[in-house]
Amino acid sequence: MKKLTLFSGLKQYTIAATALISFSCGPPGDKQESSTDTSNLSGTETTKGGDPLPSWNDGNVKKGLIDYVTAAAKEGAAGFIPVNDRIAVFDNDGTLWAEQPLYFQFFFVIERIKEMAPQHPEWKTKEPFKSVLAGDMKKALASGEKGLMAMMNATFGGMTGDQFDKQVKDWVATAKHPISKKAYTEMIYQPMLELLNYLRANGFQTFIVSGGDIDFMRAWAEKTYGIPPQQVVGSSLKVKYDSTGIVRLPEFAFLDDGPGKPVGIYQHIGKKPVFAAGNSDGDYQMLQWTSTNTAPHMEIIVHHTDSTREWKYDRGSPIGKLEKGIDDAPKYGWVLVDMKQDWKRIYPSDH
Amino acid sequence: MKKLTLFSGLKQYTIAATALISFSCGPPGDKQESSTDTSNLSGTETTKGGDPLPSWNDGNVKKGLIDYVTAAAKEGAAGFIPVNDRIAVFDNDGTLWAEQPLYFQFFFVIERIKEMAPQHPEWKTKEPFKSVLAGDMKKALASGEKGLMAMMNATFGGMTGDQFDKQVKDWVATAKHPISKKAYTEMIYQPMLELLNYLRANGFQTFIVSGGDIDFMRAWAEKTYGIPPQQVVGSSLKVKYDSTGIVRLPEFAFLDDGPGKPVGIYQHIGKKPVFAAGNSDGDYQMLQWTSTNTAPHMEIIVHHTDSTREWKYDRGSPIGKLEKGIDDAPKYGWVLVDMKQDWKRIYPSDH
């Protein structure tokens, strides 16, 4: 399968041309399965008395999470962690919300190009914009990385910070996922929402650390996850300050993926996390660095195993590839969360 | 007075060669005044019942601060601010701690060069290190910006994040200011400590936004100010992640000064502050950007007016120059804090 690497020299943030082409040609087979199929649900969806993780099935994973958090917050326990050190980091795409058939951020990019087209008559003849506007994703992607970067720069840069924030908020409020027909912010994982709340209730500070654009996520993360802008770490464009305020430049600055994740954490948080959650090899170094914490630490990998309620993918997937993470999980003690087995429901709307 | 601009194209972070030379030749006249002279103290140092700012003298400035914070935290008040938007930013050098006769960070640089010299025999013949080691600051600075950058890169880069953190902590624990003979962390401003606590007690999140190195400050800011690493924004070197963890590269990445301050805030906090405190023209754009907040906002400038208890300087000063800030304060409604008049004490040890 041909892959386009989004940013040269960094292999994690990849997009398969064929995935985009499949999308443009209609949903592929696996995605036609209903996300409301409840055949794999077990137990009840309602909160049991005092259960902090009601959407997690009983088992080693749930028990491990509860044991870890309980000890971390209990002074005198072997697993106790001083409250200031309770830093928990979460990947976003594929860990807190879905990421198939394409990182949701790219649906925004495509829609923005269509919206911006009237102000850019030159796009009628300029690739990759010409092909995006003609609905020919295959041809749009023929320009490779250079074309993808041009699309990102055109839609994420060249405006004030406030303008970009409004554009993302407007998009999130109205856009629907092409397969599920849900709003994108309805495709968040209910069990992970519960985990975020449970950690916060026990004195943890929860951060997003994602390869996605930092300000794209900030526009909706507080309302959606309860994670405020100052606790979002992500990739970024260069910005400058002038008489109009903050201006986003059409120039890439930082890729918060792979080895960039520990770097982003060091720069933004300034402290090694004690808890990390990811789902792909782009999270490998974040999990690895967290594993070197001398304080009690825990790392989990959300393993996409449920082809009925969500998507099933790992090693071979162009989006959210998980290979090194599975291979090295036993070595590091990383906990694999089996979505099919460990989660009672996937999305908040599931019953 | 000849000035050396530390980083080309950015004029705020300047050092007067003469200031350094004066320092190397012994403290200049103004600095010989005792910092324990209490002749300007008025009122009592002890906390009055319920006074959140006991080290501030009664007057318009203190009243303005209390009125602003009280309204911000009071639902239904005209000045109410939702708790998530209560973001307060503070410059560090000259705003939270002293900065004369030289930014304290540079005393660390000089000491590090002396400590590192045995591992760098080439410094015996290489400027500016040769002159630093010989105690000849005048000659050391003759190499200008290039020499200053070389000193910064040599002492702040080329080690792991953990190693740098330990070096700064060790230095802060033992180093003494050449004039006051106090530990540097004893030269923090008691009235500003009270203001930080008062804001936090009313739901504000307090951030440092400084031209100083972000990780230099993080090493002691939590213990000293109650500001955790994730709430420190500063200038930074490039870092990478490899098998040894986080490695600091001897390469400058970001200058958090002047127009860089709103940029640093946007990148790290992702939200426009409602409260900003600075003391020099390097804070001008941070104050200006905060002034454009549509929520109730307040900006203060710590004006160094006290030659007896601290240092007196503004327009002509090579360190902490304040000119545009004074000129434009009335236009923007920025509050000038007169240290001599508004502060009962300067340092925590003052009585």
C-alpha cells in the first residue's frame, strides 16, 4: 500500500493515498457496519454504585487502572504520587476520539479548501487545490507531501488566531463524519471520558499530547473533554504578534509526533508524566519516556479490535499504525486495552 | 552608553557592557545602599485581619487590585470573569524578583563557565571563555552577541534535561547575589508573592512569561512562587529525544520577549490573559495584547522607584528599560506600581 509521509523525516503521521481514495469513492466495507450494533455490549450501560469507570468491563485492565489511581491518591500507599507530579498525557486521534478513515483534522482541511475557493481563483488551475475542488482526491494526492503541506498551510495559516479558532468551532458545530453521520465530537470514546474524569477526581492533571494541530484541538477540547487550552500540546505553525494580534503564518513549526511527543511534553509541561495513553506507534516514545519515571507510572495502549462498533486495525493500517507498540508492550509493561473486550460502549450515544 | 543586544533583531534583552564592567569592578554607588534599610517602611509588616495584600500600602493601586479581583470572582458582578478565563501572566526579572545589576540568569552562566572549565581546556585560549575565566568581563564582552550566544549555548545546552535541572537547583541552593549577599530566591518581591497567592485564592491561574530560559526558571519557580513547571513560559533552546531521554541542544529556539511574549502565551496557554504584570518595555506587547481582552482585564507595571530598598531605574537603564510602558500607560489604563510608595516591604526578609 502506497503511503504518503506528511512531513519529511517523520514517519508516523502518514496517510495512505488508497485510504483517501476509498473515502472519496464511498465508505469501504469495514466501515459500513453499524456503529450502533450492540451485539458486543455486555453488562449494563448505567453507572453501578460508586463505579468510576462504568463503561469499562470488569477485568484486569479496569482493575489495573483503578488500583493504580487509588494508590496514587492515597498517602502512605506504595503507589502514592505527590499531587503536583500527577501528570497524565493522552494522545487524541485514535485514543480519545476516532481517526478513521482519515484523521478528522483532514476533513476540516478539505472543507476549508472548498469554502476558501471563491477567494482563491488561482486554485482553479493550481494543484492540489484544483483536484480537491473537483472531488478527485486521488489526483490531489499525486502531488505528495508538498501538496499536503500546501493544503495545511493554506487552511491553518494566513489568518489571526481568533479567526482560526472561530473557523474550527463553526466546523465542529456543524460537520458530520462521512460514514457514521455523527458530529465528530460525538465520536469520542466514552470509556476514555470516564478515565479522564476519574484521574482528575484523584488530583491528576490531564493533558492532550497529539500530532494534530494544537489550536485545532484547543477550539473544542475544553467543551468536549474538559481539557483547557493550556493543557493541550500539539503540532504547530509559526505565529507572530502584530497590530492585528496573533497571526498564524503559513509555515510549519513543530511536529508533536513520535520523538516529538517527549519534546512537546518537556517544552509545554516541563515534567515527565506518570500516566500515558496512546494507540499508535506515534505514541511509542511518549510511552517509553513515561516508563522511565522513577515515580509509580502506568502506560496504556488503546487497541482497535472492534470491527463491529468501531474499526479494527493495527499493524497494517495506514492511519494509526500500531506495530512496535504491540511488540514492546510486554517489555515495558504497557497495558493493551482491547476495545472489543474491555469497553462496554464506544461512543457516548451508544446504549 | 554602549549596549550589546543579546539576540539580533530583538532589542529588549539588552545588556550594557558598562553595567557588566561596573559589576566586575565592584558594585556601583546606587547598589551600595543597604537592602535592609527600613527607613521607607510604613505601617506594619504583619497581616491585618483579612487583608490579602498586607505588604501593600493602602492607596489607589492596592484598592484597584482588590476591586478587580473581588469582582472577577463574584458571580453577577459587572467585573465577573468565568473561572476558566482567569489567566494571569507575570514577567519574572524585575517583576517577581530583582534583576540588577544583571539578570540573575547570567550570574549562573558565569559560574557555570568557571565550573565547566576543567572539562574544556580549549577555553583557556578561546574567547569569550578565556576572559570570563580571567575575571575580565570587559574583554569577555568585547566579542559582542556572538560571544554571549556562545556562553549561553555552552552552559544551557549540551546536556540532558535532568542534568540541567540539577545544575540550576544546585546553583540556586548555594549561590549568593554579589551585592545583597542574599540567595537569589530571597530577592523575590514579597508584595508580588501576596498578589500571586491572592489571585490563586480567587480562581486565577498564575503563569510566568519571561525572557529568561524556561527550564532555568522551572527548576525553582514551583518552590519559590508556587508556580508549577507547566505554568512557566520562557525562552528556550532546541531539544531532542533520544535513548538518553531529553537532550538540550546548544541551539537557540525561541525568544520569549517583546512581541515574543504574546506568541509564547498563545503557544503555551492558548488563551488571552485577563491580568498581566510586567516592569520593562520587554513586557509592552504582553500588556498591550492583554488590554485587548473583551473580558474585564487589568495590567500593572512594577516601577522601580526605590533606590534605598532596591534599585531605582527606568528610561535610561540597560537592564529593565522602561520607556514606552511609562509613556503609553495612560493611553491603555496600565497601572504603575510605585515600589517606593506602594510597597511596605520588598523582600520576604524585610521587616
